[in-house]
Amino acid sequence: MAGKYALLIGNTQYDDSTLSRLTSPSGDVQELASVLRLPDIGVFDDVTTLLNASSDTVRKQIATFFDQKAPDDLLLLYFSGHGVRDDNGKLYFAVRDSQARFLRASAIPASYLSEEMDDTHSKRVVRKRRHGDSARRKRLRPHRTDSHGRHPVRPRGRSRAGQRIRLGLYTFPDRGG
């Protein structure tokens, strides 16, 4: 019988002062976890939450989450926090100990999440992918850069302090606010 599994990751606090503190990710993660656990709505077998975890902990938990799943298992990965682009335009998900100057060494690359999703045996990974690289870059490009010339993703929804990026329920910034 197929299982339903969720990994919900949220970050409100960052050791690097150039990454602003967020308020909504912890509430987002807790609210979604409670809905997924409801017996008449979500009925998820396992809901794991990580709040303000280190990059090492997040990477290991992501690898564990996608490992040894059956083809019919339903997997939901959710991330709420800052998304930051490096000088080459690569997208990273900032976690508690991420450093804006050393994203590749300290943040979670979006490509890492894509690889883990692609390598799992489950054929039911909740995600929405954008096709066409140039369209994707255009939609994710912010209006301005931060003090280091990096491209933080524009906010959407009630939090204007930082982008809430959802993998699985992947949202892109809108220009309207």
C-alpha cells in the first residue's frame, strides 16, 4: 500500500545578518503540518518538520526523505524561507547557517533538490516544474539586488521581508505584490 510522506522545512532566523529575519515560515510549516495530519483531509503517514535547521541537517534530512520510497508513495517537499541567487544566477535556499558570500558552501542549491527528486523511486513527488529556462529566469528575477549584488527572490503573499518558496507547492514571485 502506498504511503504519504511530507518534509516541511522553514527558516525564520539566519546567522548571516544580510539575510533578514522572517516571521511567517514557522507558522506556514506548523499550519501545513497540522492540515496534512488531519485524518479526514491530509491523512499523511509521516510529516516531518524542520525549523531553523543547519544546512548539514537539512541536506541529510532531504536525502533521507527521498531514500527508499516505493513508486506509489506520495512525497511532498515544502520549503518556506529565503531564496537567493548567486552571481551566476543559480538559485539557493537559505537555511539558518547560510552565508550570502558563500552560498554554494552553506545553502541548499535548488539543483540538489531537483536531483534528489529525480533519483527517488517514487513516481508521485508533488512539485510543479517550469519548462523553458529563459522564461523561468525571467519570472524569478527580482527588481533589485541586495548589498552584495546578489539576487534575492521577490516576496509573494503576506510576507514582504523575504520569498517563501515552496517546492512541491512551488510558487513564483508575482510583479503585483
